Amino acid sequence: MISSLLSVTIVHSFVNFLNPVIPHITEELWSVTLGNTETIAYAKWPEYDEAKNAQAENEAKIAE
């Protein structure tokens, strides 16, 4: 099914984001590979999570 290297959530989101561009291929991935019974057209879009987007603040010294 899905490689253990990728999270199922990440793959679902990626296929969902690609759907407007390549709908026929993503529909097959959605149903056959990911095992969903409902069409991807009615799938809920992933919600934004600020905590997952947090970046570490680094300070760089500039040589004078």
C-alpha cells in the first residue's frame, strides 16, 4: 500500500492538492491506492495548523 516512509496524512493531503490539476489520476490514487470509497471531489481540504509551520529563529552574524 503506502511506504512506511510517508505518513498517510501527508499522502492524502498531497493527492488532494493535486486534484484540481490532474483530477483523473488523483481520483485513481485516491480510490485504488489509498483505499477511499468516496470520490476525492467531496473530500475535505486539510486545515492549516500554525504549529506545524513554526520555524526556528536563527541569527546570523554578518562579517564587517
